[in-house]
Amino acid sequence: MADETPPPQPFDALVTPLVWADADGRIRTCNVAFARWLGVGRKRLIDQPLAALEVDGEVLRLALRTPSDPADGPMRVRRLVLAFLGGEPRFADAWLSREADGGLLLEAHPVDEFPGADPTLAMPLALSAALRGLAHELRNPLAGLKGAAQLLARRVSDGESRELVALVDTEVARLGTLVDQLLSPRSPTPHRALNIHGVLEQVLRLAEADAGWAVRMLRDYDPSLPELSGDPDRLTQAIWNLVRNAIQAGAANITLRTRAALGVRIGDEVHAMVLRLEVVDDGRGVPDDMVEQIFLPLVSGRPDGSGLGLAMAQQVAREHRGALVYRSRTGHTVFTLQLPFPVEDDAPDAAAITAPEPAA
């Protein structure tokens, strides 16, 4: 067993997980952040094969086998899943550098979940044309639904029935707007200040009307959250798509959870404070053969699915400078919508807000 070698100073003071390996790929040392991230003492990592930390796939193993020269600069290693001896998996994108003596430096950038593929990079012009054709075909049924809702509104008298008819009318109007946007794209609606919990309550009403008593909807809100800047209709549609997917995946319990998170990187930008909006369900989870494709349009794990819900939800996240990520296993799936809060002079000091850790 090799002796523990302290990492070069001042790397022990960094919060970025770093690990050094020799030319044979065995760990020489790591900084405190790397050991804490994996949940293991630093001494236990020394002399372990770096590739043995990889839980799934061959991403790191292939990168370690790839010949490289220090002059070439670091190599990007995406979507790593690492763990120590059966411990809790950790997710990260990383940079792998070859040092002059043949050794290796791995710099990990942890993430809670991996983002899905950007559908705009995978949607050809023919598919865009197909979506416009679908939108055109939807116009007539929507007009019929709107007329039926107006007739029902004149015939019902009790308050509960009127509320349900009003909900149908509101949703038909929103779907009509979406169809119009597909047929004639226009500039997004200007964002305005909104309470995200008001949006979630609208989604809960839709879920109760859709699933009734078959699904238990749970609230886990942080009432101290500041107002968000966004488009309430688009956010309602995106979150409803996530909830409806959970219902259709056989979930018996769905939780809507809101938390604040500090210093979060979304893409190339670090935000002082973001909203973490989680849709947690106990359904069947994402099928293994769909993991890399679920955010692509017209890709669905159900025979009767349209495959548009998650692609649209990710588009809405992008419109709000945010991201949609997920993690999934049978019985526990979490879709997380990350949305930055506006930065204003009179906004609450992010450092003064204690953001509770999301439940597992």
C-alpha cells in the first residue's frame, strides 16, 4: 500500500473535488473535497485504481486508455457516475489532465442529476414541419371543446360543477395558445413576477381533475421563497407535463417540493440563488432504453404517448434561463426544474437564506 501523499497546496482548501493518479491509474492522493464528495476517508482511496470508482459505463476507463500529451490540454469527460465500494453514487462532469510525469489529474464538477439532451439539437426541419401539421389538426377539436364548455357553463348551477367547467375552459384556451405558437411562432410573453406556489396549486387542480383519488398529491413547499420572474402559463404547462408523466407511469404518490439552492451553475453561468422545484413520484421510473432519449420530441415510453411533454418542459426551462434534470430508479423518480431567481438590489440576500437539503 502506498503512503498517503498530501495534495499540492493550496488544493486542500478548494471545494472542487480533485484526485491525482500515477501513470498506471492508481490514486496517489486527493484533496479533502474529493474524499468528502465520495463520503470516504482519504487514506482509503490511496492506491485504489481510479477506474474502479466508476459505477456504470466505461466513460472514465476509456478516457484513461486514450493516449494524450500534456501539451494537448485537459480532456472533457462527461456524465461520470462514481462511488467507493458500493457507496452512494455521485454524478459529475470532469476534466482529465495528463501531467509531465505521466500521472493524471481528475477535476470533478458534481451535479445532482444529468441534464437530458437538448431537443433543439436533434429536431430536423421535417420534424418541425410535422409538429406544425399536428397543431393544425388540433385546432378543430379544441374549438369543439371550447364550445361544449360554454354550453355546459349555461346548464350547471352548483359551485363545484361551475369550477370544473371553468377549468376546462381555461385549459382549452391555454392549449389553443400553444397550438397558435406552433403554427405561428412569436416572441415569448414578457416575464413577470409570480409566486411559484400559485402555479403549483393550478397544477394540483389539474392533477385532481385528471387522476381523482387514484393518486395522492403531496405539497412540500418552502414558504420563504422570493418571487420568481417568468411566464405562469408556460410554467404551468411544463410542470403539469411532469406530473402527468408521473401519473401515467403508475405513481401512487407524487410530491411537489420547492427549495432554494445557492451558488448553482446552469450551463456556463453561476447563479447566486435558484429555485429547485422537484416532482417526486413512486412510479415505474424511466425505462433503461429511454434514458438518453426521454427529452427528445416524439420519443415516448408508452404506446399512446405523444413524446412532446418532456421536450416542451425542457424548452420552458431554457426560456427561463434554467435547466430540467432528473434521476430515476423503479419506485423513485425525481425531475428537478432549476430556475434562477432574479437578481435585484432589493432582493433578499442569498447568503442569509438557509436552503434545506432536498430529501432523498
